[in-house]
Amino acid sequence: MSHINQLFNRRTFIKTTSTAVFGTTGMLAFPLKTELPLPVINQENINIVGPKKGFSPQIGTLVSMMNWMRSVVLGSVRRMNIKELDYIHDKDANSIGAMLLHLGATERFYQINTFEGKRWGDWSSEDRKNWSIPSGLGERARQTIKGHPLDYYLDKLKEVREYTLREFAKRDDDWLMAVDENWGWGPTNNYCKWFHVCEHESNHNGQIKWIRNRLPV
């Protein structure tokens, strides 16, 4: 389960021995209420973490955290053009566009694992075609994920998130707390898996801001 092993040795998107400081030059680290469309996110009470209407209490709390984190990511990419989304900082870096698709790929694969009960890597041919390259990032992503406007990436994220929310609404807190005894980390419940989907966006949001702050003038 290579994905699980990578979580303890995060893929570096740029080779450096210095410490990267994220979030400088005005890139805020909290949700922004701007003209940018916020797909699937109800901005009302965005800063209130807790149960949400339409979901069981714990699932609603998880949804509130995922919504907050997604709004931060969207704030980081607001008004970016194709050239900026395609920018590759060096030969080992990933573009911001590729990282946005990577977020969608991760969420899609966790949908398959937790909603459909399939083992990690047991994807359909369609899901492999759509998501394997953005999931893996690296050279294949650098060569193929480019030339798209911001709306292209936002629509992909919206489509995946809408499905997540529909499936969450069908489930209860007992499902969220159910433990997968055979997970690569060791016994892990669905809550932990989906919290990882949320914190995974935080990880890449830092990388997105780092790259955006280094875009050529």
C-alpha cells in the first residue's frame, strides 16, 4: 500500500535542504469571502466547526472541517490564470493545477475505499484513467496536466465533493467510527481516513502558496 507508506515520508515537491516558509507576501491562512465561486461550500457560519444540518453529528462536524479547509485552498488559488496554474518551479516541482487535481484524486480514492468497501488500489478502469496521474504527480503529471483554466480544476473538485457529501448524508456516526483492522497504518476508522483527506489539503495548500509566492513577475 504505497500511498500509506508515503504518508510517513511526504513526497517533496521541490528538492531543497532549506526550510520552506509558507504563507508570506499576503497569502492569508484563513477562509476568504471573495468573488471567487466556492463550489459545494455554504459560506454561512463557515467558521463554526460542529454538527451540520443534513448529517449525523460527527459526520456534520467532519463536513464543517472539510468545508473550512476547502475554502482556504480556494482562497490560495483565486484569480489564477492558466500560465500561473501551469508554472513549474523546477524539474522536481508540481504545478498548482496538478496539485488541485491531486486533491480530487485523493478524495475520489477514499470514496471508493470507504463508501464501496474496496481495498486500496482496487479502482475501476475509468477511475484509473481519470485519477492515477494526478494521484501520483511527478513527471507524468508535469507532462500532461496543463493548459486548463481555473474553472476546470474547480469543477473537478466540485464534482468529487458533491458525491462525498451525498454519500455522507446516507451514513451515520456508527459508520464513521467503524474500524478497518487491515489498514496500512494499523487499525483505522473512517473518521481518521476522512480527516486525513482534510489535512491532506492543508499540506498541499502550503505547497500551493509557496509556489504562488515564487511565480515570475
